[in-house]
Amino acid sequence: MKVYAPNAAGAVLSHWRGVALSQHQQLQNSVLSITLNETLESASEPTSDMLANYKANTFVIDFEEKAVQTVVEAFLNEYSNEQGNENGNTRVGDNIETFIASYISEPSYVHNFSFASTVAKSRSGDCTEYSVLAAALARALAIPARVIVGTVIVEYESGVEAYGHAWNEMWLDGRWYRVDAAMHDAKVLKKFYLPAHIMDNEGIGYSVDLTKAILNMPEQITVRSEREQIDADN
């Protein structure tokens, strides 16, 4: 993939297992060659302070607002029979994904980056709105959750397409578990996630933080199958 800042993009990708950088001699040409699989996982265990930060009510993930609390109540009513188990189970992550996927009734690509309370009221948005509201719901349930910005590569019968995307990782069963409400209806498709940025600044300066994601996003992606890569190496 061609990127604006290859060293920065490579540094971000190093935080996950399931992605391998190669052809480092091409870095000066702003090209990264990577091997990516579907089982992308965080490569490091978070500290207690990090988990506390990912459970906090913030300027962007404002789950203490009344509009979001209404969403939390609706979720608990719908899944009341399953809330006897600890929220650390990945089943809760699946339930959050399903619930947010149906709660946002007006998917739209005309939004700017909206706060969780705004999404809760409008029930509209694109992948960033899905992920922000899903994070707010998780944190309201005392589940550490973070927003990841990057690219999703989707394999269709007709070919492969890549989209700028945002999704969640929630700390469940002792690992970061991916939740992607925006792509919930595309579960049958093979997808590869290429992170560009972990959203850490959720305060007033969040928009400046998001520029890091933009700089790390690929300008161009060339996809090779495993078979094609073997042939190229031989």
C-alpha cells in the first residue's frame, strides 16, 4: 500500500498481531508491503490505567448524557435475560453490535464526526457514528471500549474493495474483541481490517487527533492473494 507517512503507519500496525510488514527497503518510496489476515488482534495487554481511560465518560463518548442513557436502558430491556452473566463475555460484544446496527435506523454518509449523545438522538450516521455510540453503550456497561480508524478490505464475489472505516475494540474475555456494528449485515463476507489510528484524544481537541488517522490512511492499495504472493516470490 502507498502511504503518506510509512514509518508512522508501520508503527501503528505494530500494535496488532496478524499483520506483518515486509519489503522495508521500499519505505523511502512511501510503499509498505504487508501480509494481513482476518484474525487481527492487539499485540499487547493494556494496563489498568489504559482500561480505566477506555471506560471513561468523555467529550466524544459522553455516555452519561440522558440521550445515551435512554439507549442503554433500551439495550438492557432487550437483552435483560442475558445480563446476569458478567459483561466480560464476548457475547455482550456481539449483542452490542447487533443492537447498535438496528438502533441506527438512518445510515448516512453526510455526517461530520458526531458525539455519542448526538447519534443517540438522531439515530443516523456512518461508520464513525456507529462506533462512537457502540463505545458509549459499552462504557455505560463498564466495558472498556475504544474506537479504531482505518481501512476495511472486503472480498466480494466480483472482486475486492477497500473503504475508509471505523470500528470498535472492546476488552472482553481478557482480550480486545472487535465489534463492527456498521458492517453487521456483511458478516458473511470476508473482511480484513487495516488500522490507521487508535482514537485516544476524546476531548475538545479530538479533531486534531483524527488527522493522525488521515495521515496514516493508505493512498493506494494493491491486493495480492496468497497464491499470487507465492508466485511473485518464486
